[in-house]
Amino acid sequence: MSIKNIASFGEQTKAIHAGEVPDPVTRASSPNLVMSTTFIADADSGFSVEGLHENDNWIYTRWGNPTIHQLEQKLAVLEEAESAIAFASGMSAIVALLLHTLKAGDHAIVSDIAYAALSELTNEMIPDLNIEITKVNTSDANSIRAAIKANTKLIYIETPCNPILRLTDIAEVASIAHEKGAKLAVDSTFATPVATKPLLLGADFVIHSLTKYLGGHGDALGGVILGNHEVLAPLRKKTSIRLGGTLSPFNAWLILRGLATFPIRMRVHEENALKVAAFLEQHPKVKRVIYPGLPSHPQHELARRQMKNYSGMLTFQVENGKEMVHQLVDKLKIIHYAVSLGHQRSLLYYMNSKELLKTSFHFSSQEQLNSWNTFAGEGLFRLSVGLEDAEDIISDLKQALE
């Protein structure tokens, strides 16, 4: 039994049923967890990945695994992509994409504000491979146009970007990239497929950290690249399989389980975040709140056009943020002071501007620094609003701030 034309169903139905069929032997309704690393091979099976084809039988889990494959099918349906490749982490996916699309002598444009590990990777290791990287404020289309060169192969953006929640117009940047023969990759982890589907706006690749909203429970690392099947098939063979960043079948199974409630969770994340953001905007100790769903966000109109869900991520600034950290750590009861995001529980973490500008974000113009200061100031608290009752999250923040 399988559902035909699953793509025509609603988001909740797709999240539950896409990629899944009852087991034909046991008739189990829920997806199986296949932990085997190796499978019985046919007599004429080859020993190299070079002879591997997409629809061949399972041979070795680094090459492919039934549980991981189910996850990839579900993610492709949710993102409206032809294909998906799952990885052991979001960074595994990012590294595979960069090494597949770029070679010595190429040039790439990367958002000047992005996930810290990606930013640091493109500050050091990728340029060491004789690949030129230009960091640009990708919310400014003119800056992107000015940075493009004859050898530009990739433009890499995040929207909303981590940690400052600045947005980039995907359709506009896709048009610029394709006009110059470059590819566009979009890290859509903060937005998720419920909010934005970058491939429908012209992107060539979409990246997610499955550890965050898609998994949703803070108990499984994972990452994914989504896009055109013809482009992703060689990427799987040349980087996914050979670099060895294989997702654990157990983690794939946990993320599959989390995806069943994904659209429902995102509605509550957004509902809670809107209430928490409104509370913080009125709090006397809070200088500024940045949340795409607030009219006060500098790019709220773009958020309205590009996001069907504003997600659960917000930032806020206070006076003497470094001192306030200790007070919040001591007094918070429900909210955990911890890194990461997109989990069922609320998570808060302070990011010091001076430290980040030393370790992660290197600006080449005053305009870039001005944009950072607009969104981050001297430092910001990044709050991943969870699924607790909004009133309890607000009460926790209220007593901890006072």
C-alpha cells in the first residue's frame, strides 16, 4: 500500500506519509529501523562506487540504507525537490556541497553573516584550497552584483541568517546568479520548508541542519542537501559516499519520527514567538527585538512575501548584555541556557559582538559593519522559542530580567 501523488496532499499529510509504506513482511505501520551496515549482494555487484547506480540494491550503508532513504524521500516531498541527500550533520552537508561545486581557481560569494562554522570554514580552509571567497551582505543585491566575477561558480546565502535574522530575497539573488552562470545555495534551516521553499524561488540547492526544526527534539544530528536529481546524483557519489559523512540510520529514524509532527510544531513555534517578541518589545530593559514576524523588523515586508511561517527564532538586546547573562543563567527556570535551536524546549544563548567579529565574521567594508550593528549591536541574546505554553515562557523571562 502506498499513497500515489503524495505531493498533492497537505503539509501535515506529507509530513506523516511521504517516503513511508507499511513493511510488506511484518505489515508494521511505522518505518523500520535498519541498522545493518552491509547487505546481501548480487553475484554481479561491483566493488567500487563508480559502478553504483541510484536504483541498485542496498550494498553498504555508506552507499545507501533503507531507513536513510525513507528520510530522504520525505524531505524531498516536503521541500518540493526532486532529490535529497542526508548527511551526518548540517556541516557535513555544507562541506560536501562546497567541495563538489568549487575547485581551485573558482570564486564563490558567501553571506558575510552565516552559521559560525560555515563562516570560519570559508575564512580559512576553503581559501587554502585556492578557492577565492568574497563575503557580502547578501541582503543588498547591488553588493552581490558588484562582487560577481567571471569565475564565480556559487552564491551561498542564509535566510534568515544565523544569528542576526537578516533576510535575503531568494528570487532576486537567484536571478542574479543565473544571469552570470552561477549556482545559488540557500541554507533554509531557520525558515524550514513550512515557511519558504527556496527551490520554487529559483535556488539550485537547499541545505538544512536536520538537528534543528526538522528533527525538532534535540536528540539527533543530521543534515541534508536538496535539489535537482541530475545534479545531486554525482554529488552523492563523489562527496557523500567518499567523504564518509553518512547519517546514522538510528538518527535518520529519530528524525523521521520528529518529522511526523513538524508542520504542527512550526505553527506553535510561530504563535509562541510572536507573543514572546511582543512582550520583549515592551519590556523596559530590552533595547531592541529582531523577529521577522514583527513590523519593526527592518525587512518585514520581505518576510511577509517570502515566509509563510515566521519560525521560532528571535533576538533581543539589553543594556550590559555580558552582565545580564549571569543573571539570566541563575534565574531562568524553564528556558535552558544552551546552544542550538529548533527544539521542543526553549533555548537562550548570548552572543558577544566583539568576540564574534574576532572569531567568525570578517568584514571588508563599513557598510557590512553598519548592517551588523543594526541587527546585533554590542551583543544579542538568541532565543529559540519552544513549545511550552507561551505564558510560561514569558513569565520565565519576566522574572529573570527583573
